[in-house]
Amino acid sequence: MENNLTKIDEIKDELNARFQEREAEIEAILVAALARQHILMIGPAGTAKSALVMELSKMIRGTKYFQWLLTRFSTPEELFGPLSLKDLEQGVYKRNTKNKMPEAHVAFLDEIFKANSAILNSLLTLLNERVFYNDGAPVQVPLMSVIGASNEFPEDGEGLEALFDRFLLRFEVDYIADEANFIAMMKDSGQHQQMPTMTLEELIDLQHMTDQVAIQDDVYTALLKIRNELRDEGIRPSDRRFKQSLSLLQARALINKRQTVLPEDLILLEHSLWETTDQKEAVCVIVRRHAQDALIKTLDAMKNEAKDIFGRVRKDPSAEYGMEASQKLKKLETDLEGLKARHQGRNEEINTVLLKVKSMQQELAVNSMYEGDNGQDTSGIYYRM
């Protein structure tokens, strides 16, 4: 087991090196693979959604990978295979599924919410039950995980609620935010000499080990509290979603080389328990409250400290306090860089706070320069939040 987990670490590190600011998504895709669950990534074109999944599929030798771009005019033949003419002559309505989704271990479906009614029913059964009905006969499929992608959320009234619900993990993906990461992406030639790999059999072994990871009673208690607090906010994830989420927690624990789920693993559920974008913030706050994630608590404290420092500038806009505020924000920036060094794999969460701190520093500097250039007294600068 230790050797297989080491390979997972190597694959995660390699993907993090290739794809900037995708640490959370990379961990989630690996978690989904171990838990045999599906993940949805929503964001604009050109954010490396398909490239990330394709690279991962290459690193797991022996997997059958299927990728397709859906349109409003896509037909069932494109996903599930054409009708067998030989069988049709005998009155048998059977599809030839070779090299199509029913034979894949991992599938990437781009613009998934453009799936039409002709495709939808078969797709839902594949995702949920891992069964494909061919000429009315149920065929068990080897499908482990589907990664769906879309530029936008499905609109109400399109009948896609059931499809959206099939994805246990949901991420919003955006363009690279940090300037240094953008430069690193631009400089990356895409040619890497050595690619870490693992076999399909090794992945299956890890999936079985995931099923054996223990879940302590305090985790179940925390899940109950999360459920009750979400209900108080009018957010009601289904019982099925809570049940399925246990596999995510087990997979996250295993990736972190543990045989027991800890409350800190609950942090992953902030990407699972919301249904609409306006629920995300409430879900995030409630889940983090119970996750007992030391890093998250530290980041929240630093973010609040930065807000307090910047807020004081509005009350005391003197040049003297402006300088003091700038120094304090610089200290927070240094501390955040230190956290990145100590918590590799959590860069996205840390960078979110780091970018806010840097933005505050830049605004202090710009406002100071602006007032100075206009010959005004910098001891009375008004700093915006």
C-alpha cells in the first residue's frame, strides 16, 4: 500500500508542477478516482480542465479513456456507439460500444449540460448505477469516474437537475490569478522528461483500501451538526449525497496516508454540499467550522487581521499609520509565504488570502503616490477598502 500511495503523491506533485493554481482540483480528481465518484468543473474555456484530466489518464497505465465535446445536436451514437448493422438484420437493437463511453474507466465530457434528452437517460444510468442498457439488457460498465466540464451552470427549467446532482464534487475554475504563476505557466514548454505512473490494478487496490478506511464517531457527529446547520440556512443536501460523501472522506484520509477519517477531512465537503452558487458561502462557513482544519483557521485569522489593519486606515488616514499598516501587511505576506512552504498542496487556499493582502498593499502604495503627485498632504489620505 505504501508504494502505491507514494505513486499517488508523485502523480499529484507532477500535476501540480504542470498546472498552476489547480492544487485543490488535482487533489479532488484523485480523491474522486479513489472513491469512484464524479467531479464537475465549471469555468471559462482555456483553464486547462481537459488537459488536466488527459494528463492524469496517461499516468494511470491500462485505463481506457473517453473524451467528448457535447453539443445540442450530439447523438447517442457519439457517446454510446453506433447500432450494429449485423445485429440489426436479425432484429436486435444493439450498439457497438467499442472505444465508447460504456467501455471507459475514466471519461471527460465537455459542455456536459448540452446533453439532450436522447442522451440524458442513458447517461444518468451510467453515472449513477454504472449500468448501460444495450438492447434492453443491463451491462455492467467499468466506469470509475466521470469528469464533467461546462462554461456555465445549467439554467433552471432545462431538466438538468438530475444530471447536476450526479456530480458529488463541484469546482469553479478560473484563469490563473497570481502573476508569478502566470509567468511560470508561460515558461513551461510542456515537455517533461519523466512522467510518474501507476497501473490500473494498483489504482483498483487503492480503491479497495479506501473502502476499508475507518470513520470515527466524532466525524458522524460533525456531519449531523453540518446537516442541521445547513437546514437552518434553507440548504438541504439529500441523504444520498451525505452517504456518498463518506467515500470522499475515506479517499482523502488515504491520500494523506491515514487509515482513519479525521474531522479535518470534512473540509472537502465545501465542494459537495451546495446546490446553487448563492449557497456556496454559507456551506463553506459551516463546513469549515466543523472541519477543525488548523490551516483554514490560521488563514481565516490572518484574513481578518488584514481586514482590521486596512479598516483602521479609514479611521486613521495619517501617513504615519499608513506606513505602519503597510509594514503589518508586509509581515502578513511573509507569514503567508512561510505557510506555502510548510503546506505544499494547499497553495490555492493560501494564495487566495495572499492575493488579498497584496492587493491591500498595492492600494496603499497607489493611493499614497496619487496624493503625493497631486501635491496634497499625504497625512490625510483616504484609503478605500
